[in-house]
Amino acid sequence: MKTKYIVAAFACALFTLTSCVQDLETLPLNPWDTTSETAYGKDRTAYVQGLAKLYFNFTSNDTTDLLVSDAGASELIRSFWSCQEVSTDEVKCAWGDAWAEAINTNMYDDSENDMVYGVFVRTLQGISYINEYLRQTADDKLDSRGVDAALKAEIHGFRAEARFLRAYFYWMAMDIFGDVPFTDENSPFGSVNPKQKPRKEVYEFIVSELEDLASEGSAMPEAASNRPRADKGSVLGLLARVYLNAEVYTGTPAWEKCKSACERIYALGKYNLATNYASLFRGDNGENPDAYNEFLFSAYYDETSAQSWGGGTFLTCGAASADEVLGTSDVVLEESATGVVYKKISRLGVGNGWLGLHIHEQFVNTHFAPENVTWGEDGSFTMKDQRGANALHTARRTQGDFSELQNTFAQGWGCWKFNNIPHNETGLEFWERTGSPDKVTNIDYPLIRLGEIHLIYAEACVRLGQGATAQAKVNELAARAGVEYDNYPTSWSDEAMKWFREERARELFWEGHRRTDLIRYNSYCEGTYLWPFKGGDAKTGKAFPEYKKLFAIPVSQLLANPELKNPVGY
């Protein structure tokens, strides 16, 4: 079982605010109904539960106030990941869902799309919760309730965490939609439709909040002191990522600030690369220090106390078929006249598979250069880069022609990067211990990790013509992957851009970065970098309109708030 600070809080989240973004700011009809005005008092428990509700918005499948066809698809991390990855060369989805067909081929428009809807509603919902939490934990409120000095100081730390989470939600919304509806704890209380802020202003708000939280004397918990919750390392990690994309968000680059944010992380001295890359995505990555010491921020999952159909469960079960998750070992269980019975072996540590996510061979060939590739029941290959060698597979799959996407479940490369079996157990040992494993996973989802920071630092240095400064950090990644970088660039050029586009794909594939990266490298909608199904062309891909760098705000939300407008082009 996991032992973490807020297991019960994540599981229960008993904070009694109503879930709906608009209803959040209304008062009850009955005086005995609990509201945010009456939920808090002098006791610490309510404040912790309120904070847990904010974190829970990353992983919640609660659809009390969401209009979705699939509750599992409503989870924020799953929705954001799908927009970020399925729209690119890294992954395609074979399910027949309308959202998948649209995002697979970059043919999305302003019609309602489950994944886009999930990102919009969950992020804005989370921001609304946070604003109310900040209102209810202001000093004057605490004083009026008689909160003692020690708890008050602790609540200041809770408030800092809440502000970080709000910055993270705003970053997700800004990255996907550009201009987004904006509110904070000082916004008018009541049923007032929020107005959109330009993307540049949202960026400036995010940066201002993060810089303040990272400053000396901030109430934000110190680095690596607050797992699995956020701390100053989390703040600086998000700040580095936001600065990395400053030119996209504002038109003005911030490479010096980006470099500095990374150096501030290194100065903390609290994070290390995992020695084993694969362990970062295993079922015990929240307990194994070799893995979690690389995480600056992660989303917490547990198969008994914090279940979700997103995160590691989605990425494990969605990439395997029901008959792939279990197999047989070479250990004989019994022999009889009717034949030999072998022991069962768990391949992924889950009890079911939903097979739908797969990878076109163009991506694998371009980024991992496999050799001696065979397909079918005993499919195999050789690959020098251990990041791909341990995650990709051709067994029980067909090369196929990918002429279509829907229902081509077993075509193309499989990806078992996320695996619920603990890092120090074999599939046979896992099966013997668990018998019949759960259908959900324990895999914590890495939202920010040191491997990403190394590549952010390297890119900022190369953009500044100081590539040699980051050479040692890049070499650490290469050594872990079992490769060497003979062509690492020291200054920016088209070749440098290509190097980073490919290396970030190798280090960070299936972690929710790809669309943002391709946009930064002018490779997302342009015709200079193509992949099959891009722009609706199944064979080679083609350019698609630039306005689709952003997604359309869901129609339901436009109707609910006349103040909102879609990006130009929709």
C-alpha cells in the first residue's frame, strides 16, 4: 500500500463546495446546507480536505457537472494528454470515438469534442475552486474563526500550493486555447460571466505568480519536502517550461530567464536522474526513491484509494489488448497426459486491456532506428536506445499499412512505457503476489521531471549560443539511454531545431509534451515536417491551417458565456 501524506484526502475530497463552476459561487436555499462559508472553522482537517479537492481536479472522474459521454474520458490529465499527443506523430488512437477521429487527423473544428471539453471545463473548474479556497483562507477569515497562529502559518503554505495549482491550470488552458476566461480570488463574487484575457496577459499572470512563489521567504514548501504535493521545485519547473515557450505565448522569447529558472532548480540540490529510465513509469514510482527523486511534480494515483480511468491506467490499459496483459511463463505448473500447464505471467500489472493507442512506424524509425524488426506472435527487434527498447514492441502486432485508423488496433508499434508492475518484480512474481490484478494502476503520472528540465536547460543554452554550458546535462541523459550524442549542437540552427525535436521525442514521448514542442519548432501545422494522417492525409500527411495550433472553445461553453470568443479561424 502507498503511504503518502494525503492518500485519504485524495480518495475522499470531502470539501463540500458544489462542483459546477457557476454554482460554486451561489449560496444554498436551506440554512442547514453546508457551503464554503460554513465548512471551515478552527480545525485543520477541513483546510486539508479543501486543498485535496484542488489536487483532485487533475485526476477526477466525477461528472456531476460535466456533460460527457464517457466519465473516464473526462479526467484532466487524460484529456490534456490526448490533445497533446494524438494530434501529433507520437500516437494515434484506433477507437471509433468522434473525438479520436478529429484529433488523429487534425480535422478538429468548433464542434463539441470530448477531450477538448475535458481540458476546458476541468481547468476552469479547478481555477474556480482555487479562487474560493483562497477567499476562505484569507487572514481576515481565519482571524474571524479563531484559527491559532500555528495553523494559520500552515494554511499560508496551503494557499501557496493552491496558487501554484491555479498557475498550472492556467498554463494548460492557455497552451490549448490561447485567450482564456480569467478570474482570481478578487473577481466579483456571484453569477458573473468571466471575460477572456489575451494569452500574453495570462502568461504574465502565471509568471508573476510563479516568481513570487519561488522567491525567498515565500510560504511555498521547500523543494522535495512535500511529496506528492507541490513545492518550490514544482514552481521552478513550471516556470522553466513557461519561459521555454514564451515566444509562442507572447511573441517575445525569454531564453535567459528560462536558463536561470533551470539553474535555480539545480541549485536546490534535491533532484537526481533515475538510474533506470523504465522505473519512472512503473507501479511503484511513487515509493521507489530512484524514480521519485527525479519528479518535481507528479499526479498521485492508487488502485485502492485514488482510482481513475486516466493517467497511468489510461496509458497502460489503452495500449494493450485484453489478451496481451496476461501470458504464460516458462515455469511448468503441472504436467499431465493432456499436456503441460505453465504458470501465468502478468505483462503490465493490470487486469484488462482496452487496446486503442499505437504508434506509426515512421515515428519509431525516425527517432529510434530499430533494426532486425519482425512482427507477429514472436515479433522482435534490436534497438540501442534503451528508452525505446524497454517500452516499444512488435510482438502480437502487424506492420500493417495504416490505411485507416479506426479499428486497426493491432497495427503498428505498441507502447508499454507505463507498466503497473513494480520496478523490482518480474511479471511472474507480480502474478503470484496479486493473483488477479486490479483494472486500475498505481502509477503516478510525472507532470514535471528532471529529464525535462535538462532538455529545457540545453535548449535555452543553445538558443543563447552557449550550448557547451549544458553539455554535461545532456550527456547524463545519453548515458542513461545507452547512446552517445555526436551531433549535439552548440548554437541555434535548423539542424539544432531538428536535434531537439527528435531528442525531446525520445526522452519525453507519451508524456504530454509533443504538440507544444512541435508548435515551438514550427513543425505542427506546417508542411516542413510531415507524418501519416497529419492534416487528414493518411499516407504522407500534409499541412493544415495555422489557426489549429489552438483548439476551439467547446460550443456548450460559448453558449453558456456570451463573453467568450473562439480563436480567429474557427
